[in-house]
Amino acid sequence: CKDCGHRFSYKGGLNSHIRIHTAQKPFVCEVCGHKCREKSSLNSHMRVHTGQKPFVCEVCGHKCRQKGSLNSHMRVHTGQKPFECKDCGHKFSCKGSLNSHMRVHTAQKPFVCEVCGHRCRHKSSLNSHMRVHTAQKPFVCEVCGHKFRHKSSLKSHMRVHTG
């Protein structure tokens, strides 16, 4: 590869790799428009729409869409945490959690609200923030019916009923 020096045995491997540098994603989901670098990634993505989860944990029966997800899930049973933060030593069972954690050290907030510009470290935080603008309150108290924007608010509220 001219950009990073990575070597490949086959030209197809190089062509696929080059898409990392060019951000080219030629494989497009016909259902939702999601774009992928690899045909195999698109095939895997399609399971989101079909609901297919062909990879099954032999320990507990948990089902996954991708083999890598099953491998990560298995760490629940083994307790293995192979991904360690070089800054603070905190360990994680999956690389994605480590990558997300690293934003604590860098102060990076890549998820931006298109309505007000509020920035978040995590996509889930942005999704939660968006409820401020939509007035959506998806968490409902089963005792009194009161609705909340955040799960934590519902948990705090439950103390009213349980003491």
C-alpha cells in the first residue's frame, strides 16, 4: 500500500485495503442506504433487517448476528478483559469499549446534536440528549404511569413507591 506500506499477497486484498484510506464504501444496503467497504460487511449488515442471528453461545444460548460479537460475548462467561487502557490501566472485554473509554482521556466528543450543537462522547448519550428536543419519554413507571426521558430518572422515581 502506497499510503501505509502494508503488504498483501493478493491484489484483491490490496484493493480492499485501499478503501480504508479513500473512505470508499461501494456496497450499499438497498433497505436503508447503509454503506460498507466490503461485500461481506454488507451481507452481515443485512442481518439487521432480517433479524437473523446465526451465531449461538453454547453456554447460555445468546444469539448474535456476527461471529465477532459471539467471541466478545464469550468473555462474559470467561471474565477475560484483553483490552487495556494505556493511560489508566482500566481493562475491557471488547475493543469498542476501550475505544469509547479513550475519549475520557482525550476529551473528544465526536457526536454532535444537529439541533443545538451539543457534543457527546457516546452515540447513546446523543440519542438520550435528543429526547430534550423531541419531548420523547420512553421510560414509564409501571406503578403510576409517570413517564421519563431517562432510565436513571425512572429508577430514582421508583424509590417513591418502594421506600
